[in-house]
Amino acid sequence: MLCAPKANQLVLIVLSKDHPRAGVYYSRVEFISPKRLILAAPISQWQVIPVKRGEIITVNYWVRTKAYSFTSEVMAFKGGYLPTITVAWPRKIKRLKRRNFMRVRAKLSVTLAPTGEKRIYHTETLDISGGGVLIKSPVRLEENDYVELQITLPERGVFNILGRVVRLEERSGRKGTEYFMGIEFAVIDERDRERIIVYVFERERYLNRRRLV
């Protein structure tokens, strides 16, 4: 089957609006057999989210730079020390377009080094997703230019990524022309991408809670 999920892979479980705890939760594939998948049960604020047998859930995951999704029926829910949900092996897996990466507003420290140059620039992100970042750049670059990035995530350390400029916008400000660049992650360790995706969803939940206060 097209890019099927593998054991120990990070996935995102989407509970529908009909579920009392509707939302997106990160999980992991615990076990695979020809007819079923066992996933870590969704957890929020250290509390397990129960999922009933017969419920339909959506599972999203990534293979290298490509995102995939499938829906499946829950066959069983198991509590205990390591709570899990068992779902039927998906009949169909669809590939998601890159824009389906969730993007979240975040100011994160970034070190920017255009390839082929010796200069290093320091700036911050405006938003971030599993596929790339939007930054306010101290230097003008062209589309398809490559840059070496060091992005610092809170409590997760520094991530080294090779990026490609996919969008450039110039704006006139009080201090002159400002450059805003969309940078795609061209070369990234997939474990680092998973950590960034987890950060994005945790921050999105944090921002949503603040909006409700």
C-alpha cells in the first residue's frame, strides 16, 4: 500500500466534531499486522482521551517530505499503563498537499547562513510548520536560493536544516525596505520534522486555550 505507516512512527489522530474531545492529538504506531494497527491512545494534559469502538478517526502522518492521511474504524480501546486504540487497516491512503501542514504563529530564534557565503544572520520566525517557516529576513535573497538554518525550539534544542526560499515579499517600513521570506525545509532529519510537528500542535492548543480565556 502507498507509503503505509510503520511501527514507531509519529502520527496525528484527528477526533471528529462529534467526539466530546474533538481535536488533533499526536500519537505513535505501536504495532502493525496485516489487518490492524495499534496506536498509542490520544492524551491531553496527561489525561487519556477515551475513544469508543466503532468510532471513525482520521490519522495523518509524514514520510520524508510528503504528508498522508487515512480514515479508519476503531476496533478496540485499551486503558491501563500504556493505553492504546486498535484500528482496522486502512482501505485507502491519500497523499496530502504540502499546504496541509498545520502552520502556527511563533517567534523562534533563527540563525540564517546563505549557502556560498560566509556571513551569518540572526533573526526570528513569524510562523512555522512541519514543511517550512516564514521569517523576517535581514538580507534579501532570491527564490530558489538555499540557506542553512538553525532553529531553536523551546525545551527541544537546536535544529539544523537546509532550506530553500520559495517566496519573497518586500515591504516599505520606517527603517527602509523589509524582507519577508517563506522558506521550505529542503533537507531535514525526519525525527526533527516530527519534533517540529509536535511543537506546532502543542502551540496551537496553547493559543486556542488563550483565546478561550
